[in-house]
Amino acid sequence: MSHYQQSLVIGADPAAVYAALVTPEGLQGWWTPDCDVALEVGGTSHFRFGPHQKSMLVEKLEPGREVQWHCVAAQSSDPHFACLREWPGTRLIFRLAQAGAGRTRLDFEHIGLVPELECYAMCNDGWRHFLSSLQQLLETGKGTPFEQTEALAA
């Protein structure tokens, strides 16, 4: 069983990429504007996507190098939404490395998100979108985070 992985090179230095992964302004700019962000290891961040919510325990914050979250809860008003039943217990890891002047290689892993899960295809598409949004935010100043209209169209 192999879990979800994606790598990309972002036209920004590791400190800027790290800030986009750990600050409210950064996360609101590429993932979801509706979030409460824990700023220390041991804290829990809450990310809301319309009727869906994910809670992430911050396990590791290594400035300019690595961010790790453990999904501890997920909720939805839609009882058939598979992703929220399948995410708790998974881990999200963002590893950063200098990739030349003003560039960062991001290696992302969602450990526990495997092809056998019902939500895998949707989550695969979601991560591609949101990691591209992160790249856009850092390279152009504007990402494409979740919008409420996305939930209404589903």
C-alpha cells in the first residue's frame, strides 16, 4: 500500500514556503480562508471547508524545513462524505529543501491516504489543486483556496 505523495518546485525561498504552511494568513491564502491555526507543536488547527471540518494536531514545526500534522478529527453535515471518515489517523508531512536561489523543493506526503480508500481519487484531485494553489500564492501573490461555492456545487 503506497500513500499519497507529491513533489513540486516553488519559486520562493524555504522561509516563505514554511510561513505559508504555518501562519493563518498563509493557510488562508492557499487552503481555506476559514481556519483556526495553532502556532505551536501540540496545538490543534481547525480547517473548515463549508460543511466539512478537519482538525490537525501539530506534531512538528522545523522552520524552513518541515511541518507535520496528525489528523485527529473530521466532521461533516453529510454522513456520506467518505473523506471525513477516512482522514482521522492519517499524517500530513511537508518537507522543504533549498532548490537553487529563491526556489524550494516541497515533498508532500499524506500517510494513510492510500488508493484503496473510497476518497482517494477525490483527495488526489484536491491535493493537486491545493498544492498548486500554494505554489500560485507564493509565486504570484494569489492562491486558489477553497471557496464556499465549491461545497454548494458538489
